[in-house]
Amino acid sequence: MTTVVRPEARSWPVSLPDSLGIWPLLAALLVLFMLPAATIISNSVTEPENAGLSNFRSVLTDPTFAIFAINTVRTAVLVSIVCAVLGYVYAYVMYRSSPGLRAILIFCALLPLCTSLLVRSFAWTVILRDTGIVNWILINTGVIAQPVGMLRTSFAVTVGMAQILLPFSIFPAYVSMARFDGTLLRASRSLGAGPVRSFLEVFFPATRVGMIAGTVLVFVLSLGYFITPVLLGGPGDQPIAVLIDAQVTSLLDWGAAGAMSAIVTFFVLLFLAIGWRAVSRIFFA
Amino acid sequence: MPLSSSIRILATVLAVGSAAAPAIAEDATLVWVDGGGAYHDTVQTRVLDPWQEETGNKVVSVAGTDNAKLRAMVEAGRVVWDVYNGDNSWGTDADGEWLVPIDYSVVPKDEIIPGFASAYRVANMIYSIQLAYNTDQVTTKPEGWADFFDLEKFPGKRAVMDYSVGGIFEIALLADGVKPDALYPMDIDRAIAKLDTIKPSLVFWQSGAQSEELVGSGEVAMVMTYNARAYDAKVALEMPVDYIFEEQILAAAYLTVPKGSKNVDEAMNLIAFAVSKPINETMSADLPLGPSNVNASPNPEMAPDLPSSHLDKPYAVFDDQWIAENSKMIESRYQAWKSAQ
Amino acid sequence: MQTSSTSQIRKASGYRGLVTSLLMTPILIILLAPSLIIIPMSFTEVPFLSWPPKGFSAKWYARLFDSPEWLASLWHSLEVALLSTIIAVLLGVPAGVSLALKQWPGKQFVLAFIITPLVVPTIVVGIGMYKIYAWLGLFDRSGLVAAHVMIGVPLVVVTTMSAARQVNPVLLRAARSLGAGPVSTFFRVTLPIISSGVLSGAVFAFVSSWDEVVIAKFLSSPTYETAPVRMWAQITERVDPTVAAVSSILFTAALLLMISLMLFERVRR
């Protein structure tokens, strides 16, 4: 085999900085995203005039804000746990499947994305309400006589949001499994460990990072959800986004809205920073 | 300056393939915005089409009022809406910052029902918040809001509007025996105490469509909703629904002009046209929307379903000015009450 | 010995199959039920969504194809989603490659910066975008494209980075030592390896634009409305089965596309 060095090829006259690839994106983000976000968050200190930190004070000392914050976090925790478990199981089945079945499972995980989030949330109301599909099936098969109230409960919000966020926990978990070195498992089996023990002591610790990365993403994303909890939740499941929306649209109090958003963004970034190690190990060599 | 121009160039580059903004504002085309739905269609056929025929000027109508978007438009100096048809909470003097005062040399204020025309807004139709019920579950006709709160006499769930200034506190006070003309200033503590008596049976609805569905499907026995929604459920969708006008709370939809509109004069002309007798009375042709013009004679077939035909029974009127001045307090009391377990 | 071990395996795999289907059925139901339930509901005769569907009628489909507003909004959505996906790929792929394969300080910080659009509440950003974009002269299509690029680009960066990890730096050095410039190295070596990651990022970006409603509500105008904005107006007014018809068509189209891709893969193999 001979290597042919093409005569016309030569090294570039100037060496390009290694970080060149990110500059156009950073410039665009700064102008088209950060500037708009900053405009609104700055309302928190400029409205009403000379507001200073008064908006932050009144938001942070308002017990209602605390209740909504607890609702938001509680929902996010429930959704994260459900997604972590279901996503890991789904990814594991994908990992153990034949290539053909795996392709079908990938498609099944992606297919829901083809239906609008709005429509999916609305479909859950039709499925879960007293006169909805689940109660219709249960009553017609004689399992129950009276409809079970499922809509406007934490259960409905958790199911609805888990459905939307599940792909975010399936794929990172799968990525970590695909990277797993199968010889390790064979080694542990040959050393006499049973399948359950091999799974718990070798496979799971090695792939846990994918589950954690997915869970961090699900948790962080679910903090901002608005439409799904409003349509599916009861009075005790309403998230901070509802309060922000009321300030933004019906009260036109953008000072309070800016303060609330700044607080939410701060905590979202904080949670992200806490889970950053796992996220970066999956997405970032 | 160089920074801002280079940012602009970047913006242009990023929007490759995009044409410049269509010149909506430049030609004399007016843009009308309302809440949408069946009302939107009525406005199109009864107001905007006749206007285009009469003046030859084009009007584009959009569904989806959004106070925040209006404010963003005004602050950005790019206002594409000219006539904004908001609900009763919109357009009081508290919103003057975003609106152009109504030109009453063009708009006939003396023809409008007293109290329904103010500095920044003029009503184009009267509606009400009323009690509607599922006729399969409620066999004796309720007589007022006291029955809405009486779970023994009328078992079943109740659906209420999930909107602090939409009338939820008002109906609680009326049910508790407050006289309609003594509602304001509202005693929120008293309203909350009354609401607490039925809180576990309450379902909160976010859109008019939901209110119809809840009462029509029998998921709730009674609902507090817009009179046009109750009518729609009963007449158009033929659901087992009926409604009462006792203790209805009157409200109006208002026409306003956003500050910064490029067509203020034209917008005022259109508003004057919309509230004039011959046009205003046709609002009740298809929907139970009462006229705001004192001289207007509404569709006789619709008369039994119009809020304004039932003023012999007890009724209340929203005090929009008081509500606007206290909206923050009302909102925070509402959210605190609703979220408390 | 031989037979007993195979039967053991068979027994184990039968047992495993049972457990697998017991676990997977509820997950698959949760994943697919909302999309599937919409299809029968789109054929109802009554003008609202109900269960069980009443009668059978295709009139909502006819209404969809007769409505210039619906068709225009679908076209606008497609236009915005395609343009924003292309731009998100053009901006996101070089960034993802640089983050994954090049060495420079502050990478973690930059990556955190890049993914903030995914986590900041969109309702607030929408207002700010309206104001800033008005100043920049980005309206309607250009404004929506710019906004959706911001939402799509983090997804492209993340998937590109994930794929670029598979690129062996030795390969790049080899290409460079053989005289290929950075540009031709990128197109001939890096890009073919990361293409699947780029493609999945593009799909995510497309879907996130196609589905986005909160920002689109702010940036759309009387003459330029996207399908989710129209759906939102419909859902709050009356949940007309036309919305179900739109969803069913999109779902079926995606399903057919995926099935044909799978068949194509099989034929190629």
C-alpha cells in the first residue's frame, strides 16, 4: 500500500483558533437570546420606578410563591423518579434487543414527538376524565361502578409530563449502556456471579451515569412546564409558571414577573450545576 | 453605533432567506383583534364585512387577544393591532399607559348605555356571568348563587372560572347574601369563607370550551360561565344544559386602540361604526350578545337569551374600576386561597 | 448437558420475555396512547372531542383542506421549522465539534451558556424577544426562525458532541499530516463520522420548532401564524376535531416515514 501525498495540499497559511467553531453561535445566542432574556429580567429592578430589590423582596416573602415553588419541585421530583425508572427499563430492553426490535423501540420513543405537546396534554384529559376512556373501560368491564377521579390530580400531571419527557431519560441511559463493555459482564459471570448480582454490581454501576444525566435533564425541563400542569393538575399542582403567566398577561406587572423569572432561572441553573458532572459525562467526553 | 449596526447585520445574516416584514402597517389596512371563536365569526360578518363594503377600506381580523403582547408592541414601538376588543378587565384608566383615549367627537358617547364608555374604551356588546346546570343531574331549577353553594339540595360538583377577577369572589358574596349593589368594595375574607364551604367540590376551568364540556358531560352539576357559552352548550351543541339569569353579573366587551397604532383615526371611525345603532343591534343576530347602544333593538328571537332582557330579576354589574385598582390584591388572595390545601 | 443448558436458556428467555412485556406494555401505552387516541376522535360527527366518538365522518379532514388559514399556518410552521433547523445545524455543528474535539479553556462554562435557552421559562423570553427583535427588524418569519434557532441549537450541539466523541483524534492528525486542510478534514473525516448525531440533532431541532407555541404566540402576526398558535386559539375556544385531524395526519405521516426508512434499511442490508 502506497501513500500518495497530493502535491497541491499544503497546510493553511494561518492557523485557526481551536475555539473558532463556537464564536458564531455564541454571538447569535448573546444577541438573540441573552439580550431578550435580560430585557425582561431587568424589569424586576426597573419597574415600578426605582424598584431596587423590592420586587425580589415581595416575591420571596410571599407565602403563595413558596407554595407554588413547592408544587413545582414536587411535580418535578415525581416526574424525574418515574422517568428515571421507566426510561432505564426501556433503555435496558432496547440494549438487550435485536437490532430490528431496537429500531422499532427507538421509533416508539420518538413517535410521540410527532404529536403536538398541546394535543397530547389535551388527549390525556380525554383519557383520564370522569367520563373519559379509562373510566369508560373500567365501568364497561365491570371493574368499578363509579368513575375514579384521575384528572386534576398529581397523578394526571405526573403521567402527562412523564410521557412528554420520557425520551430525555431513555436516550442518555441507552447511550451509557451502548458504551458499556460487554466483556465485563462475561467476566463477572465467569467468576460465578449470578445474573442479578452481575447486573446490580457490574452493569448498573457502570450505566448509572446515563440514568442520572437523563434525570437531571428531566428535572430541569419539568421546572418550566406550564400547559400540562394547568390542563391536567388540580389546585394543589399548579407550578410557578402559572404565577408568572398571571403577572405577565393579566396583571401586566412585569416587575414581579421579571423577579420571579430571575429566581426560577437561578434555581434551574443551580440544579443543572449540581447535576452537571453526570450530564457532561454523557454528552461531553 | 458600530456595535448596534453590526448586530443588525448579524441579525440579517441569521435570517437568511427571510423577506423583510410585510408592510402591514404601511398601507391603510386596519387590524382588529378579538378573543376568537364564534364571536370572531359574528364580528366578521356583522361588523367588519359591512364596514369594508361601506368604506372600501380593508380590515384584517385576528383571533387571540393578549394583553402582554399588546404591551410588548407598545414598548417595542411596533404596533400591528389597531382595534383591540378586550374583556371587561381591560381598558380601565389603569391601562391608560398602553392606550389611546377614545375620540368622542367621532364615537357617539351619548348613545352608549351609561357606565359603558370611559376614557380609553367603549363597550360594543354586553354579556354576563351566569349559572348553568346539567339538566340530567339538576331537576329543579336553581334560583341563584345560594343554590350553587348548596351541596345538600343540589348534590354534584361545581365548576368555576379559574380567573381571580372573573367573578368567583362576586358569586360567593352574592350567595352569602350580599346585595348586588353592595358588592364593592369586596369583602374578600367573607368570599373566601363562603368558597371554603364547597372547596372540595370545585373544579376550575381555564377556557370557555372546558366549561361547556364539564357541565355538558355531567362531570359537574353546575357551572359558572359566560352566558354565550351556556347558550352554545344548550342550543348549538344540544347538550343537556340549561341556565338561569337570576343574579347574573353583567360585563361588557370593550373596544380600545393601542398607543402607537398607525391608524388611530381610521380605528376611531371603525369603533364608531361598530357601536352605531344599525351595526350594534346585529351583534345579537347569531349569538346572545346584548347591544351597548341604547337605541339598538336586538334580534327578537334572541331576546329571551339576552342578559339585557332579564334586568327585572336581581343582577349585579362588575365594578371594573375598583377591580383594576385592586387587581394585585385580588390575584394574590385568590392564588393563596386556591393553592392552600 | 448440552440439551439441558439450552432448555435452561430457553426457559430463562421465555421468563425474561414475559417480564419484559409486563414491564414494557405500560411504558408503551403511556408513550403512545395520547397520539393514538386522537385518531379515532378525529372521525367524530359532533363538533367537539368526546369519548366514545359519535358516528363516523371525515368532515373535519375536508374542513382542514378547505381552510386556507389552516393550510397557510401549516405551511408557515414547515417553513419556520426547516429554516430554523438548517441554521441551527450550521451554527451548532461547528460548535459541537469544537467543544468535543478541540482544547481550549472555559468549555464547561460555554456549554452551560449554550443550553440555557432550554431551561429559561419561555413565556418571559417571548416578551423580550418581541422587543429586541422589533429593534433588529426581525419580524414574522425571520423573527420566528431566529427564536426557534435559539431553542433548537442546544439540541444540535448536544447530539453533535455526543457523536463527535467517536471521532478518533489520531484519525484527524493522520488526515492533517497527509496534507488535508482543516476544512477538508472536517468534510472528509469528521462529518461522515458524526453525521448520525447531526441528523438526530436536526430532527430534535425541527420537532422543537414545529411544536413551539409560547414564543410563537408573541412573534406571530396577523399575516404570519404558525399551526401551534392556531391550535392554541382553537383549544381555548373550542376543541374542534379539526385539531385532531391535523394531529392524526402528522402522526400518520411520521409513522409512514419511519416504516419506509426501516424497510429501506432492511433492503440495503
